[in-house]
Amino acid sequence: MPTDRTGAGSSDKVTLRVAILDIDSERRSAAAAVLSQIGHVGVTEISTFPQKVDDLTEILKDPYDVVLFNADCDQDLAFDLTARLCGDARINVMAYSSRADMKLAVHLMRAGAREFFTAPFDTNEIVAAMERAASRCAVTSQESRAASRLFVFLGAKGGCGVTTLAANFALALAQESTGKTLLIDLGLPLGDAAINLGIKTEYSVSNALQQSDRLDARLLSTLVVKHNTGLSVLASPSEFSDKKLSPDSLDRLVSVAREAYDFVVADVGSRIDLLGTSLFDRSAIVYLIAQVGITELLNANRMITQFFFTRPDTLQIVLNRFKPSDLLFDEKKITEALTRPAQWRIPDDYAAARRTRETASPMVLIDSPIARAIREMAMTAAGLTEKAEKHGLFRFLR
């Protein structure tokens, strides 16, 4: 069972939530004793140690700013645990060992660990590490409050309709809200968000990434194209490129976009390789798109349990092309497969989809069940629930 204790002088406010994973009670208590001397630190001792990476879902049910774990286990398991935990950008991963193993420390750092300690613990090292973690958390929190809202559309599998939903969601967001909205198509190497919206573009994401060293709001404004609804679009390249995407360049693009726009919508297709970028920081709302099929549900389950188990509040599951009469599984089995209920169900609307293909007009602009469902998503994302209720959009199941 987890044991909680609060740092000295922290009775009124806990600013850093730390979990210690170690089956050895003496080492665990020693680490907790050092941490409890630090003000404003809440410490949770967890005596259960994961035997495999998937066990983290059950062990770490609550959100933590720091996860400190004993790396004196199988080294492959230690590296895998570090990589999995680092999939959540809000967690500061730290490890310790009973031996001063520099090779182990380097490997863990490469896997994403922020700090490495040798037991018995040096109090000054622990205090300094927690101060650095607190500073990172404070900066992230401040940036999240000051920046715009970021919505990321990720597919459990290719072909499940991510781009269609992202493009129409962004357009509805631009129409229904008063905020500036930008759609970024990261479906590299070739994306079709612009085609979905019926617009032509001269520049693309590649232009922004290649000029990341001088990218600012002014330059970004010259690279986007405006839809007649007011939505700005930074399209995917129309030609193949052999240049690899730089995480630092992408982080710069996201940062500039969030400074310049109130709402930023990113279509990442099914690119889980972008999970370590700022697209997936703690302030982003991630819409995981899946269909009710064996492959899609299996992929969704893997992604949720491996990458999103620590963000129950910022992950929203969307079941696309949802047709109750054709379901192979009942609601209970779908929920079990997804590990949680889906927040959104976008109806299977063949007539609207066909009309969109034939007219090159975004489906959200023509009234239909699918258009109303997407508009409900957008209004809810923008905090316009009263407007959605007035339009009668909440008659659809979520």
C-alpha cells in the first residue's frame, strides 16, 4: 500500500508530488526521510515494484511531478521503465542505485532520466535535484497558463479519420469561438488537411521547421494560409523530403504558435514518435482517435497503457465512424478494451462524407449528425458548453 508523508513546513501547500518506487523498505524509507526534510514536498512511498512496464498503470494511479525509483533491478527493465515514464513530459524521472555505476547512470540518462543518485543518499544532492524539478514544474505551469490551448489529434491506426476530424474540429473552433485558431498538419511526409478544407497553400510545416532559429509570430504569419472562416492553416509539405524532423525545431514551432494563437490544433496522424516533444506536454488535450474494430481497439489499448496512463484528465478518446447497429462488441467490452469510457462518438455519416469528397467542402459547414458532433467537441474544448446546449448539440451520446 502507498504511504504518504509531507515535507517539513508543507502543511499548507504541497508544490511537488514525489513517488518512490522501491520494494526494499529500508532504502525506500531512507529516501523518503531525506525528501521529508524539504519544504512543500509530498512524498508517497510505493512498496510494489513493477515486474514489467505495463504494471506502471496499476501502480501509479495518481499524478506525480517526480518518480524516484530503485534501478537495482534487471537493467533492461530499468531502461524500459525510464523510457515509459518519460513518455509523460510532466514527470521528472529520477533513479538511484546502491552502487556507483557510471555506465548505468549514463544509460538511464539517455533513456530520459533527469537525475541519478547513489545510496546512501547525499542530502544536498537530493535537495538540489528537487529544486531543479520544482523550477521545471513552475515554468511549465506558468507557460501553460500564459499560452494558448493546444489540442492534439492522434490516431490509434492509420486510416481512422484523424485528419478529417482535426481539420473540421479546427474549423468549427475558429467559427464558434472568438479566439485566433491555427491548424498545424504534421502528417508528414504528406498530409492532406488543406485538401480536406479545400484550400491551396504556398508554404508548409517544412518551411517553419527549416527556419526555426529565426521563427517568430511575424514569420509564422507569412507561412500560414487563411480559410474564409478565419482559420489559419500551416499545411503539410506537398512533396517528399528526406530531412528528418528535429524535435527542437518542432518545439520551437509549437512555442511560437501558442504565443501567436489562442487555439492550436495539431494533426499528428499516428506518429507516436512525437510523444517526447512539447506537443504532448501536460497542458495539451490529446484526442485519441479509434474505430470499433479489433485492430483499432488493440492499438488504442497499447497506446493508452504505454503512453497515457498518467493523464486521465487530458486524454479524450474519440470513437470515429460509430454505428451502434454494426458493433461487434457491446459498450462494456469497448470500455474494457480502452481501459476507460470514450468521451466522444462521431457517427458514421456516409452521405456527409461523400458530399465532402465530391464538393471539396468541409463537412462541418453543412448540417449533418457528424457536423453537429464535431461542433459539440469544438464548443466543449473552447468552454462554450452553454452555446452548445442552446444549439441542442448535447443530444448526442458522449
